[in-house]
Amino acid sequence: MKKIFLVVFCAMALTACNKNNEQKLEQTNITESKQDIQVGNKFVIVNELTNKNIKLQAFETNLSKDGKYYYQVEIENVSAQPMNLKAEQIVLVDTNGNENRVQMIDRDLTTPYEPKQSKKGIIAFDDLGQSQPKFLKFKD
């Protein structure tokens, strides 16, 4: 009888510990995933679409490495009209003057914008070779 009680008690204690550890792990994962992307300095932007009422802010992130450059951007439709934005309209100009197209963009950034609506997301550019990023700009 004592052995059965001891086995049942150990099983209950083990189950309780596992459940506690799972909850701690979930909380840790949630916290860590929010902290994965760290925003750094504001990045230089040349906005050629000011006449189209689009406002862009970009910040460097800690994800940039191995020649890939990631930026957290906030794009705002400051007009009273809905608008659409295509990934091809955002380019990264490098120190050689080359225009580099976006290679990855959060899908939400390319969905229609309502008047006065702003969206945040990540955009990424591939290897620039020997060049370094100089500024972001919009193109028509």
C-alpha cells in the first residue's frame, strides 16, 4: 500500500512540475519573441512620393547581417483617399548609387491603406556586395 501511495504521489508531483515548466516556457517564449527584433537608429529616407501623401519612417534592426539588411518601417497614408503600395515602390540606394529592390516585405504593408491609416512592418534587402546602405526612397 505504501509503495502504491508513493508511486501515485511521485506521478502527481512530476505532473505538477511539468505543467509549471510548460507555463514558464510559454511565458519565456512570448517574451523572447517580442524581443527578437531590436530597433536601432532612424534610417535616412528620401521621400519622392510626398505629392502622393505617403509618409515613411524606417529604423535599422539587429537582424541585419551577412549582407542582408532589415528595416522596421512605418508607412502612413496621410491623404483623405485610399491608396495601394507595391513592394517595387520602395528601394534601398547603396553607396554606389545602385537601387536595390525589396526582397522581403511584411504582407500587411502591401494591402490597401485607408485614409489616415498607418502600418508597421519589416522590409529586407539582399546582399549589396561591397556597397553599404545609404538611404531608402519611394519610386513611382
